[in-house]
Amino acid sequence: MYRRPAAVEIDYSAIEHNVRTLKGLTKQGTLFEAIVKADGYGHGAIDSATAAIRGGADRLGVATMDEALELRGAGITKPINVLSEPPLSAAGLVAEHDIIPSVATREFAMALGTAAHAEGRTARYHLKVDTGMNRTGVPFEDAADLALLLKDFPGLELEGTLTHFATAEVPGDWDFEKQLGRFETVLERMRVDGVEPGIVHAANSGATIIHQESHYDMVRCGIAIYGLHPGAAASRVVDLEPAMSVKTEVSLVKRIQMGEGVSYGLTWQAAAPATIATVPVGYADGIHRILSDRMSVLMAGEPCRQVGRITMDQIMVEVPRGITVTAGDEVVIVGEQGPSAISMDDVAEQAETINYEMACALGSMRLERKRV
Ligand SMILES: *Cc1c(COP(=O)(O)O)cnc(C)c1O
């Protein structure tokens, strides 16, 4: 039941298609982890995970234990990786639900092993190596030592080894090469020490699309499974189908006189008599306020300029001369209408952010999600 004429429409078959396309870029046998953190980048974690699995995803990746447990609670049985080390206090929960954490400290690893061992189980974990992004993971200088230290710890099994790139979406980047080199050194040291690194993985969407040499045993794709590109270079390599559109309806149309202002502060004033359409979405729906007087929407198949300040629940749009709109007509914020289209990248650029943040905001704030 959609009581509000404003929704985020998700085409889950696009996610399925994108996973299949991205898998096609990897060698036969390479595992595919679909990243569904942050409620599937605003697309819905469970439905996105299910669609990705239909498309051939072998595993799922999330940011938090709550996200992992949500997938388990929905009956998803594929292996689930938590991409950074959970808090120490969650070690018992990790072991109990057979979630595969990324490990960066001996304290967490030992708490996990101890919890698993006490229940007569073995907890799988992946060693997360910081090769230069300086965000999470064990510093690359210490990674092989940590792996060796944990090798015979009861209740623990090293199932994989990963790193994460800071500049993967940029082709020919020297920092990317540096991170890859450091990762290689860690893997070599581990093998020399008799520690088998297991499933080796490093590539996010950007690296999956433009750095074949970083695929190893598994790739981890987030943004690209939703049909959005991690950068301009990637968009030239592969065709993806955007899964998210944002649509609503005109709620009111009125004529205003020259010199009349629109919205809070009356910052926009009509230079001539104008027709203004009110559209019932605002910054509480992820239409960031910075988009005021910058964005356009599609009405009657045409791009129309948004005018005046974006408010919490409404925006106003100037209806161009020659176009007729009435209350109830469809308004497209992101997506296609007739011959026109507005992409997530267009809106993100106008909002001075990236498609990742735009999708999270539009998909997870207030708009209802509708499958199409
Ligand atoms: C979020 C994340 C990814 C996915 O990144 P995309 O650019 O969305 O493909 C992969 N690996 C890690 C560790 C992440 O945190």
C-alpha cells in the first residue's frame, strides 16, 4: 500500500543482471562477494542480497554485525563477511551466528577463538591488512606476524586475507600499485611462515572493473551491483543497469505574479509571471538542501528547474512555458521519463557528493521503497 505518491523504485532484476555482468569480467572460478551494507546502499539489504545471489553472488559483505544478523534473520544462508573488525563485545555473537569477521587485532581474534572453542566450534575469520588506506586493518608491517601468532590458536581458522584500496577507481594510479605491492609482500611472508592465506581478496567495484590484476580469488562489489559506477573510467569499460529510480507526483500547480518569491527566505523571485509546481519530497527524503536552485526534475518528459529553497517535505519547480502539468502528473527525480533522463550521477554532482551517498540518502531516509 503506497499511501504517499512518492517512492524509490527498485528494479531488482537490474541487480541480478549487474552481478552477472561483473562476474563476466572475472576469471572462471573467481568468487563474487556482493556488498549489501547500509541497507544495500539504500536499495534494501535483503532484496538486494537475494537478487545478487540469483545473479551468481557466492557471498555477502556488510559493515556491521546488525546488518549481518538481519540477513541471517531473513533466512539467507550464504557466507557473510563483516568488512571490518566488530567490537570486542560482539565476539560471542559472531561465533554463535557463524558470521565471518574481518580481523585486525589479536584481542578480537583471541576473544572470537575462545568463544567458538567454548562451544566446540571453529570460527572462520579473514585477516584484514591495511596496505595504505589507513582506515581499518592490521598495518601491513605487522600482518604476517599476527597471522602466525593466531595460526594454532584454538577455535580459529584463517579462511581468507583481504585488503582495501583507496584509489581503485583511478586507472594507472601509483598509490594503487603501492598498495598492491605491499599486499603481495604480506601474502609472500605468510606463505614463507607456513600460513595459508586462504581466499585472497582486494578488489572493490573500481578494481573489479579496471584492475584485473587485483582480482585474486574473490572480488567485492558494492556500488556496481546497483548499476552505479565508482568513477568515470569504469563507466567506459562496462554497461550497468541502474536499479534505483525516484518518482513522485505534482501536488499543486499555481500561477504567480512577477516579483513574487518562492519558499523559505523568498530567495527565488519570479522575473516574469510564472507557473510553479509543488512536489511533495524534500530534504527529509534525501533531496539534500544544497540542491536548492541547482537540480532539475522531469515533468511531461522535460527537464524543469527546481526553484527556491528545498524544504523538509516539499520542493517547488518552475513549469517551463509551453508545458502543461496538473496535480497528479508524474515527476521523476532520478530515472527516465519519455525522452529525458536524470542519473544518480547528475544529482550527486549537483549536490557536490558521490552517487554512493545520494543512493543511501534517497533509499534510506523517508521514501517508501517499491519493487518494479
Ligand atoms: C564498501 C566496501 C566495498 C565495496 O566498495 P564499492 O566501491 O562500493 O564496490 C568493498 N570492500 C570493503 C572493505 C568495503 O568497505
